[in-house]
Amino acid sequence: MMNQLWEKLYAKQPIVMQFLKQAILKDRVAHAYLFEGMKGTGKGEIGIFLAKALFCENIKDQFIPCDECINCVRITHRTHPDLHIIEPEGASIKKEQIVQLQQEFSKKGVETSHKIYILHDADKMTVNAANSLLKFLEEPNAKTTAILISENVQRILPTIYSRCQHLSFRPISKPTFIQMLVENGIDPVKAPLFSQLTNNLDEAIQLKEDDWFLQARKIVLKLYEILTQNHLADAILYVHSDWLVHFKERQQIDKGLDMLLFIYRDLLYLQLERYEELVYPDYRDEWGQVALLFTREKLLNQILAILETKRKLQSNVNGALLMEQLILKLMEGSSFV
């Protein structure tokens, strides 16, 4: 099982996994790592893998944990006494959490000679918490490994950043992620859309079961169909009767705009014959002939109109007004030549 996990993690982050493998084999594990990268790239999973590799009682090939010994099992269940995981309390990581961590690490390891702490969302530390952690990093205890995890590395104090070994987690490639989605039961036809909305497998699986999302896809496709019929009044009516009823919050409207954007981008990809990049591959035949009737300039203008609407949405502009303005712009560009 662990060999399979190694293969999955290696498929996600080959450079990171190879780097950690060499560090373990050569006994050169750093006292502090900064795992930086977007959500869903495996930072937390690989942090746990490293902890198991350092604590495992039956290590395989000198670097692959067995995942069956008491240490591995307790790490899986987050109950190992020498592994400490810190997460934000509310919106931030507070000084008291770091002070408590320091107190724990001033003691000798309960079961092993090693101690590890994983700090999730390290960029969310308060100033006082960051300063306390800095002192900890400047004078690390022997056999201590820190793993700081961040999606916004630019928010981390430069002094903390400079004391960590950096491992950049690259976004999972779209083909690899789509394959992962299909392997986890997501319809191959819908997997490209999921891969555009998130790079996180757990989030994608949640979307698969989300009735709101499934209905959202239908509403977006219906709006596009109405737009192609050049009926302005019908499009405006549909926005008020269905779109705004379903897409209520700003985040929901933004997701709906993304899904609409992908349609017009697909039309452009169809013109360019980049079929492997289609987000709605089940509409390839239906949209293929229509796409050729648009000038490329008008398709680009429609895409830019949606992007501009997304930008204005973040400025607290009224959602209904924004959608009405967008419909007018898309209708202006809906005539074919």
C-alpha cells in the first residue's frame, strides 16, 4: 500500500519526492522545510509521508515507510506523541500556540529521539506568533524537523523564509489530475470541468456530490443556449428568473462566470483544433460548426467581457447589474461575422 502511495505522491510531485528521498537516504534531513504551493498539490500528504519515513520501525528500501507499524499507524491517526500539527485557530495561528509548541519541544522525545511539527497555513501566523517561531528556528533542538506549509509564501516573514529549505509544489498537470478524477469515479466527460475549477482532489469529489454544482452547470449551459438564439429579452429574463436565483453569493456568481468563460474558450479551442483542452468535450460536435462562424476577434472580446465582469464582481458592484451588462456585451458579439 505504501509503495502505491509513494507512486501517487511521486506522480504529483516528482521533484519534491526525489529530493526528500535523497535527504532521507543520505541522512541530511533539514531542520526546517517550507512547503510552498497552491492548494491540492500534496503538501500535507507529503509532510505526513516524511514524518512516517523518519519514525517508521520497518522502513523499506531505506526511505519508504511500511504504513503498518505502531508509529506509522499513530501518525495516520495524528496521535503520535512526537508529531505535533498546528493549524489556525479561527483566522490565524496565535502566539500561544507557538509557545505551547516550544514547551513541548523542550522535552525529550516520548517514544523516539526525533520530534516533528507541521505548521499548516504558516502564512496566517500573527506577528507575535511569527516572532516566537523565528526564535525557535534560530536555535533548533537536535533531531527536530519543522515543516511549514503555505499557499501564500509572500506573506511569510523574510527572516523565517531564509531559515527554511524551500520545496516548491507545482500544480498537478491537467492530464494527470483528470486521470486522478476519473479513477475516483468522476465522469470522464465532466472531469475536465472539475479540473478547471479546482486542483484539489477532495474538493473535486465534493463537487461531484454537490447538487448545487450539478444544477449550476445546467443553468450556465442553458444561458449560453439562449444567448446563441439572439433573444436579448429572453436572456435578461433568464438571468433574473434562474441565474440570480441560483448564483446568490459573490463566490457563487464568480464560479458561474468561470463556467460560462470556459464555454467561450472552448469555442476558441474548437477553431484552433485544440480538442484535448476542451472543458466541455461532450459538446464538441454541437459547438464545432457554430465556433467556425465566429470571428476570432469577437470570441476574444466575449472572453474579455467575462473576465472584466469577474474583476468588477470583486469590487462589490451589484451582481444583477453586472450580469445585465455582461449579457448586453455578449449579445453584441453573438452575431457571427
